Amino acid sequence: MVSERQTASESSVEQIGPVALSERIQVIDTLRGFALFGILLVNMHLFSHPVQELLIGYDDVGPLLDRVAAWGIQVLAESKFYPIFSFLFGLGFALQIQRAEERGASFVPLYLRRLFILLLIGLAHAAFVWVGDILVLYAVLGAILLLFFRKRSPRTLLVWAGVFLAVSVLLPAGLSGLALLAKLTPAGAAEVSAGFAESDTGLRADAAQAALVYATGSFAEITVQRLSDLRLMYSVAIFLAFNAFAMFLLGLYAGRRNIFRNISAHTPLLKKIFWWGLALGVSSSLTHALVSHGPEFALPTWLDVLADSARTLGAPVLALSYIAGLTLLLQHDAWRARLEPLAAVGRMALTNYLLQSLIATTLFYGYGFGLFGQVGPGLGLLFSIAIFALQIPLSVWWLRHFQYGPVEWLWRTLTYLRWQPIKLSGAWERQLDKHKKDPLALSLPKGE
């Protein structure tokens, strides 16, 4: 006999279920698609170069196209797109909480299982595909968001977002400041310089070894190298975590304020965010690009500390400007029609993120075409455009036949512990036809 507790649990899972097409917010899917292109643009260099270059820097002397592309990516894209995804993660979290509350469903156990599945996908991605995985970090931060912030008031969320943004700026600045203070005495200066020089030498040796393995190694050899590089990646991820979590909280705040469920009522706010964010974000990025010329792991100057702090604070501000600007554009019929294919990419965000890694590593690694270390920023920009141009029609085609991307389907099936239908039913096809006639028909949840 089935117990009442088990029946209630199954009923709760049934109630909370996957999001129906009619309940999706199209603006959010479009923002996800836009963020995926920016992430690919920034990741392209790390796909084709050793991860150690995150700390030792890379040679910026090359053809004019490479220098222009690298500078443009640094100012407009670097560190600006993972904050968008972080914001959308928090926003999606808020919408799922609201949806569960409307149905009276138990949320915490199900969402923890969802995060655990995401963690497993991320670990598999990091170990067997690409070392630059972000999913593991999102799964860990998502658990913190769930357990400690899901019931916080909007005001409290803003305060904590400010705290985490401040920590993301002050932590690296403080560490650099300690090194600079140690240089004030001759003995301290010698010790600090020797320490940085030793670390730099070790990182360069590791980078040379990694470049050789990635360019010529077998899948097994490259997997061993990836696992070794993961230690460095996770140490770097600690510094990203505070910034990313601040954006989680801002996304949760926006969800609590129902900004994306009632965009017209918040248009003045979005305009302010766009213009102020654009001015402050671009100016801070320009400051960093013009002032800071040394490698990340070089002995810093006070000017480097200022430039790095400006970038750390300005990147999420510019990300918010991108979010606000694209949201405002989507309120116009012409732009909504032009950008509609991005929504298909965004609906399959996890699949497309992993597909980008599979395509890029096949291009660059030894078990593929072996182009590792041979592609500069200019050609990398063209590769990014080509890969994303392939993903757009592929996503549109897939979603004409299926409800979810393949990895999204697997994620849902494992989360809800029951087989999820993936093919479009007649009801889903009617919703798609309605959407083609009236794109706003899918922009708000049922009952709104």
C-alpha cells in the first residue's frame, strides 16, 4: 500500500512539474541566447590556449586584426556575460519559487535535486570536455541561494548583493595591497619579487606542457591534463564566485519585484539602468584596458589595483545595462521579430553551452583538428560567429519538433524522477502557431 506521505510527495512533484511553453517568459529566453553568444566570444581564447594564461597573461603583439579584436572583447565582453547568466539564474530561481507557491508544492527538495543533477553535468563537462566549466560553480552557489536567501525581502537581497559586489572588489585589491605594502622594505620587496618570479616561472612551464598536450595528445592524455588544470581553474573561480553570487541576488530581486512580468510598468527603471550602466560600465572597462598592461599574476602597482577594481565593479554594471537595453528593444515589434531566433537558442541554453564546448575542443584539441595555440583573437572572433550562426538554425529546427533541448530533457527527467515527454504534442504545436501570430502571447505566465 502506498503511504500518504509518498502520495503527497508524488502529488507535489506532479504539481511543480516542468515549465509549460505558455508559461515561459520570452524576454528571458532571448537574454539567455544573447548571453550564450557573449560567453562563447570570451571563452574562445581559453578554448585554444592554456588555462595558465588567465594568470600569466598572453602576448598581445600581433596582427592589427588580432589586437583590435582582443581590445574590443576585453572592453565590451570580457567578464560581462557570465554576470548576465548569473542574473538570469537568480531570476529563474525567483520565478520557480513563485510557481511552486502558486501550486502549493514543496520546492526545496526538488530544487536541491535539480542542482545536484546540474553539478553532475558540470563535473562531467569539466573532466571530459573542457576545463572552463561554469556549471559546477552555479550548482554550488545555487544551493547557497536556496538555503539562505530564498525567503529574504527585496531590500535584504539588495543589501547582500552590495556586500558581495564589495567583497569581489576588495578581496583581490586587498591581496594586491598586501604585496605592495610588503615592498616598502628592501627585504620585503626582495621576498615578494622572488615569490612572484618563482610562481611565474612555474606557471609558464605548466602552460608550455599543457599547450603541448592539448595540441597533440590523445583523449586520455588530454583528460589527465584537464584534471590537473581543474585545480587552477577552481582556485580562480573563488574570485568569480562573489561577483556571480551578487548577480544571483540581483536576479532574485528582479523576480521578487516582478520586473519581467510587467515590463511596461518598469520601463523608466530599465532606461535608467541602461544609460547609467552603459556610461559607468564602458568607462570602467576602458580604464582597465588603457591602464593595466601587465599579466594578471605580475607584481602589481597601485594603478593596476585601481584598474582591476574598476573592471571588477564595472563588468556587472555593464551586464545590467545589456540586460536592460535588450529588454527595452524587445518591447518593439520589429526588434522582437529580428531577435526571436535568440529565444530558441536560450530555451536550449544548457545544450548549446555544452555544444559550444564540444565543437571548440574538437577544433582545437589533438584528438580533433589540433589547432590549439594557432588561433588568435581575430580568427577566434570569426570562429565564434560561425559556431553561433550554426546554433541558431539548429535550435529553431529542434524546437519545431521537440519541447526541450536534449540535455534539458535529461535534466528534467532526472530531476522529476519520471520520464518526460520530449516530442511536441498537438497542444504544444497550437501554442507555437499562436506564438507566431502574436509573440507576446508567450511573454507572461498563465493568468497574468
